Amino acid sequence: MPLEIRELVIKATVVNGQGPSGGGSEQQPQDNNTIDEIVSKVMQIIKDKTER
């Protein structure tokens, strides 16, 4: 029987001024505009998929 995920909650804590704590690649910090653009694109994709 297939399992449908209706909600996915991801929580993260970001603290400026601290180095990487491991596990990820080192990246330059992104400004809030870039993050906002990415979030709105992801939300639009999710909305489009639920409308089908």
C-alpha cells in the first residue's frame, strides 16, 4: 500500500559567525532575497503539483 506524505516539516537553526559544523560543503552565505526566491519557487512547484 503506498504511503502519502501530506506535510513535511523541516526545522533548522542558523547562527551567523560560526564555521561549518561538519556534514555539509562550505558555501558563501546567501542573502535573504536569494533564499526568498528559492522558497517561493519551491512553494509554487508544490502548489502546481497539488492542483493536478
